[in-house]
Amino acid sequence: EYYLRLLSLLGAPRPEKPRLALRVTEDEVASMRSRLAALGVPDGRKLVGINPGATFGSAKRWFPDRFAEVADTLSEEWDMSVVLMGSVPEMPLSAEIEAAMERKPVNLAGRTTVRELMALLASCSFLVTNDSGPMHIGAAFGVPIAAIFGPTDWKKTSPWTERARVIQADVDCSPCKLRECDRGHECMLEVTAEMVVTAAKELRAEAR
């Protein structure tokens, strides 16, 4: 929005319906699908992406056991495979989710380049994520997103797409914009797995 306002000040035309857009090649997507197939995901099977990390700080991260519950529920009810993603420092988060899940996911956390992560997100049919970089990449590819917000202001950093639902708790200290929480992480504790599943189902029903 800031850059679009600059365009207006410079007299340049502003797009009527601006949107994010990223591109990956057919070869990049095919390579990712082949990699997933080698890990047990049948060709053409739909994917639920789970992104549990947030480089900004631990305050933005929802809880691994709740991600696991949501992933199991959506995977079973939608008959999709779950793929975990994230950076190398976030590998322990994904490992914790994988261990807590009843349905075995594909864990690619720490095992993708940025371009490979883009191809993975472009291949997803749904994404459950914290407020993070992969959230915005998913939005640019038009992936339906359930985005969990805590210390940050969803009005300023929510995914720039109509195909998203923001899940947050109404607590008096949010948005605090702190990297680490010193008040018991109330904003994330108040977000339940049921809230995220409900938002995901509502969005998917609308996106069809």
C-alpha cells in the first residue's frame, strides 16, 4: 500500500485491484512434485501446508501440539497429505509437530531453498501458518490461507489476498509487536485448534 501511494503521488495509474504475484517454472513445480512422490505422496494428491515458524521471534509462533491437531483434522476430513515447511532453525518445531501427529506428514523443514519453498507453496491446496514470509508467498500464489496472528497487527501485515482468514484472540496486550512474550503468550494461548479448523473449513467452502 505504501508503494502504491507513491505511484499516485508520482501521477502513475494505480491498479484497480492490486495483488501480489510470484512465478515459478513448470520444471520447478514438477521437480517438487517428484520429490514429494519419492517421499510417499501420490502424484496429483492435494496438500495441506503447515508453516509453524516465524523468524521475527517466538511471540509470533503458535504451539506445535495445536498445529499437529489442526493438521490431523484437516488431513483426515479433506483427504489430503500434510507437508511441514520451514527454515533450518525451525526444524525442531516441525519435528515436534511430526511426532505429535497421528497421520504421518512429509517434513521438508530445513530441506528447501527459497525457490523450492516457492514451488512447494504453489503446489499446496491450503496453508495453515503464522504471520510470516511463507504466508505472504502463499498469498502471492493464491493459496487459501488460515493465518494465525498474535503480537502483530493483522490490519497491517495480514496476507494480501481475499482467500485468507485471520485467526486471532481479542486480548488487551495485542498487538504488542514484541519478539518475545513476557506475559505468558496469552494472545496465542487463546487461539484454539478448533478456531483454526473452523476458519479453514469456512474459507475452503467459499474458495470452491
